[in-house]
Amino acid sequence: MKYLTSILAIAGLAAAAPTSSQLEERDVQTVHLIFHGGPASYNLTLPADGKVYPTNNNIAVSIIDAPDYNAFQQCTFYTPGPHTLASSISPEGVGQVIVGPPQPVTGVSCYGMCVQTYGDCYSQGQYVGPCCNGFCAANKCRPWVQPT
Ligand SMILES: *[C@@H]1O[C@H](CO)[C@@H](O)[C@H](O)[C@H]1NC(C)=O
């Protein structure tokens, strides 16, 4: 009987803990991306939930602006051919992903959280997460380029 009680107690704990899918829904961030190919561009907004979202656009993309997400590290870009990605920062301080050779991006998936500018990348000595668009210094995410 004592044994059975312990099993029920453990089952009760498991039921009370939030499932990982509940946590993900609560924590999912919204990612804004701007795809550039020569003079053409398009925008895509997607949740960072790990699912693949189609772009529905076939311009050959060379630069992707990511003003509010750490896209180079936390997004996957799907292309018809092999590609190499590089990370860059625009003169205005916007994080960018450079696509070589330029080609259509058919879909994007992003996953995980990042810390917005002036948010805490460290809190009480604990690492919180990577900065969405900037660098971590003195416990805060700082913009790549200081606003003037
Ligand atoms: C795309 O996003 C940029 C930056 O947020 C914005 O300035 C522009 O108006 C958007 N374009 C469209 C077509 O929504």
C-alpha cells in the first residue's frame, strides 16, 4: 500500500508540471525577416517554434535583415541549391544573414529565445540567452551601433 501511494504521488507531480509543449507556446518569440535580392525585397513574420514556414517568394536572395532575432544562429534557411551563410551587421546596426550564392529561400524555421536590446543577458549571475540583435556587455544586450 505504501508503494502504491508513492507511485500515485509521483504521477501527481508529473501531471502538475507543465508539459514542454505548453512552455514552448508561452515562450515563442515572433521573428521579423526582410529578404533582399537586388532591388527587390519581401518581409516574412514567423513564430520561433521550430516549424518550417514557406516564403512563397522566389526572388534570388542575397541578404536577409533580422532586426529582432538572432537569425544567423537560431534560424534554418531552406534553399534549392547548396548555400553558405555568413553573419553581418548593416551600417545601421541591423543583424544580417548573407546568402551565397544568391538564390531563392523556400522556407525558414527558427527556434529558441533571444534577449531584446537592453534586456538582461545575465540575471543574478545566470546566463539568460543570446542577444537578438547586439552584444552582451555588463549584463545587458547592447545595440551593435549606438543610437545617435
Ligand atoms: C518590411 O519591414 C520593414 C521593416 O520593418 C518595413 O519598413 C517595411 O514597410 C515592410 N514592408 C512590407 C511590404 O511590409
